[in-house]
Amino acid sequence: MTGRGSTVLFIGIAGSVLAIDRPTGTELWRRRLKGTASFTTVLLEDGMLFAGTGGELYRLDPATGEVLWHNRLKGLGMGLVAFASGPSVAAAVAAQQAAEAAAAAAATPAAAT
């Protein structure tokens, strides 16, 4: 349901997250998260669904909308929650190590024959 060929669209609006069937527009589920926040941001990555609203962060089950965890992000106010995504930490570390090894190899003079 949440893979690359997924027919589900997740939207965030007015403190809620909705799952919508793309071909029909039918609402599959709706989860009210908190208060009356105007903006609700949504991120689906690696099968995990995240939402942010009213300065709080949630992880939802993409199949049911059930809240799996909730972080109030205390001390940060009620602002818009923005998401950024990238490669996993392990992939980023491996890429950095490969770049450093390549730079070290390029800096080493070739052995005379």
C-alpha cells in the first residue's frame, strides 16, 4: 500500500492526516492529531509515515492511521514542522569514508618504477 507503485495519497490539513485512494479519491482513513493547527506536514519514507502539526511530531501507521508515537518537541513552540530527508547515516558515513580514501589516494605520489 505504501510502496513506489502505491495507490494511496497522504495529505495533511488542519491538524489531520488523511489517506486517499488515488484512482477513486475515496478517503481510506482520517486521523485528527491535535488542536486547530492550520498546517499539517506529511512525510512518507521507507514505509514510515510522519506528520507534524502545531509544533508536534507524530509517526503514524500508513495502513490504519494509528499513532505509533508522538513527540511534543517541548520548548520549540507551536510552529510549522518541516521535514528533510536523505540517505541513511550508514550510507552517509560510507560515502564520506570513500571520498576521504579517494582523496588520500590521489594525494599519494605514484611509486617510481
